[in-house]
Amino acid sequence: MDEDHPTKEEQATNKDLEGILSNISRWQKNQRDGQRKVENNIFPQSKDPLLERPRPFILVTYAQTIDGMIAVKDPICEKSNGEGKVSANLKLSSSESFLLTHALRSIHDGLLIGGNTLSTDNPRLNNRLWWRTNKEEMSGHGDIDSKSKTGTSKEDMILPQGQPVPIILDTNLRHVMKLIQNQISIKSAASHDYIIICCSEKALKKISISNESNLNTNAANTTTTRTHEEEIQNYCRLHNVRIVLLPCAMNPSGSGLDLKLLLEELYSKCEIKSIMVEGGASILSTFVLSQQAKDCVDCACITICPRIVGRHGLNAMGSMVDGDGRIDQEEHVSSDSMFEFDSPEASW
């Protein structure tokens, strides 16, 4: 069989995915058109919260088990310290749903995750599977590098225009600085022209290093201090990457960044018109459940894996599930499924 041509099953999958992308792209356009009308004073009296203050189109997407889990905790660590360590090794995506993730990335300006996901998974946050050639429409099934070895020259193969810009929400810069101070390569920064780190104004100016050293028994201590901003600048020069720091206001409770203001900043200052939110759990729950993010989510795309994790699972919305001991281990059911969640047509 010619490996350069998709099978009938792959063609069917591509058709399904293109249908999902078409719907989401249409919703994105509806929102942009509505905001443009407000900006041009075509109907300035609109009371629609989506149009009062322009912000990006928001898609929330994640994979979960049947019982709503997106990760598992190490039971040994959980017994020792009551918290446990979240494992990133729980496989939830089939090849089709993994392809869907990359396809969705290709139609968004930004790809948003939390700082904990960055330090735990260190993902590349780019589109590697949903590709096109100069002679073909968008199609998938295969890494861009491996595809080039099957007969299609790299000159004839290009990635979709505009990879999504990685956006990291790290209020106190704790997770980002952990990677930087340990000189660990941030894969998303290495895979893109730049990444955006959203943090508090206080974190940006905070003194992060105080090195004290005794030159001899009679010498006074010498102290060298650097701000987070200076450390990040040094890291970028060393690793030849670009990191854009976007200081944001805190929410009224002071528990995190103000999401609505943050989205407006990304829209106006960074020209991010659409964002795909991938996680982790605290970020997902903030966008979906919190009052401060009310009216911020436009679409949800969730894939459901036929597994049951039970009491050691991390719920997609951020809470740990006790499970009352009845389900102690992972169970399998069948192949996973993809669901498309439609939304009412925009009234603009």
C-alpha cells in the first residue's frame, strides 16, 4: 500500500475533523464580526457581555476518563504526604483524538496552559500532525518529520499558517523560574518564535536570588541580587529563545490573575484573537466554573476515554475524587470517542 495516500478510515477521520474545525472557525468569525461592529459603532448600545469589551474567542479542550479524570496520583506518595504526585503518564488519547488536538491548535492564535502543566509536562505546544501540502487540502496522520521520509519532499509540505503562540499562566512565576534557574530547556519556547508568560506585576519585580558567600573567615558576606526579569533575560540569551512577559492585575480576591482583564490584554496588546485552553485541572476549572471567568468560554471540545481511574484520579475540574474505595484500580472499557458540542448561533 502507498504510504503517501491516506486509507479510507483516515479519510473518514479527516472529514469528521474538518467538520469540527469548520464549525469552530465559523463561531470564531461570528465573534470577530460582532466585535468589529461594536468597534465601528454600528450598534454601540449592545448589552452582550461578549461584545462590551473585546476579548479572544475561547475554546476549552481536554481528554478525560469516563469518571471525569485527566490524570492519576501516585498512591505511595499520597499515603506518605497526603497530597501525592500527579502523573502525566495516563494515556487518554487515541491517534484520532490526538490528531484532533493538533488540528484544533492549527486554527487558534494562542494555546494556553498553567504553570504547573509547564513544569510537569514541559510540552512543545505546537501543531505537528495536522499538515498540508501545496497540492492538497489540510490532512493529518503522521508527524511532519516522519511524513517527509515517505516520499513527500519538505519543499512540498508546509505546516498550517501560524502556529499557536504558547501562553503560560504562572501568577508568581514559580514554575517558570524553576525551569529557568535549573537551566532546563523550555520546549515550547524552543519550538516557537516566542512564548507569552502571564504573571502578576509583583512577581515580575520580586527579588529571586540572594547569593551569600564568605571569601575568607574575616571577610564580610557579599550579596548579589537579580530580579526574575533579569534572570529570564539571561536565560533567553543563553538558550536563544524569546519570552514575552505580560504583567497582569490580580483578581479582587487576590488568589490569582484577573482572567477577564488578562484576556483583554492578550487581545489588545498581543493581537491574540482566539485561544485554545488545554489545562491543567486548575486552569480548566477556573475557566469553566469560576465566577470571574463567567461568559469567557465560547466552546468546549472534550474527548472521553473508556477508562475508569477511581479514587486516585485528578478530576478535570480540579478536585480530587475520594471514590469511597469501591474503585481502586484502572479499568478499560473499549475504544475512545469524540464528541462535538454545538452552541446556539450567535445573534449578531
